[in-house]
Amino acid sequence: MLGGLGPTELIVVLVVILVVFGAGKLPDIASGLGKGLREFKNVMQEPEEPDAGEPPKAPPDETPPSGKKPKDA
């Protein structure tokens, strides 16, 4: 359970990560993680725009208020 992690458990986890990846790789890993999170936030904040390569979607056909579909002419 994540809510039960205390300071001692966090220190143990950090030491294990340090041993597994080594001190030289930690800045690279943190940098990559930060860039990924920053890009994710930017994508989430941008309004949704259609791709330039795709044609715009046509609005769906409207049915008359009676509920019957119009006949093709």
C-alpha cells in the first residue's frame, strides 16, 4: 500500500535505485522523466486540433423531428 510508506521505506527504495542504476545514470533518468512529464502536460493543455493530413469530419446527418429518415432523391 502506497499510503503506508514512511521515511525509512523511502530511503531504502532510493538506495536500491541508486545501487541498480548507479550515480552516473540518475541525472539522465531524472532529466528524461522531467522532459516526458513536461511534454505530457503541454499536450494535455493544448486544445484538440484536427491533423493537417486528415480532412475535416462532416457533421452527422440530421433526422427530421418525426424520427423518420428522409428518402434519397
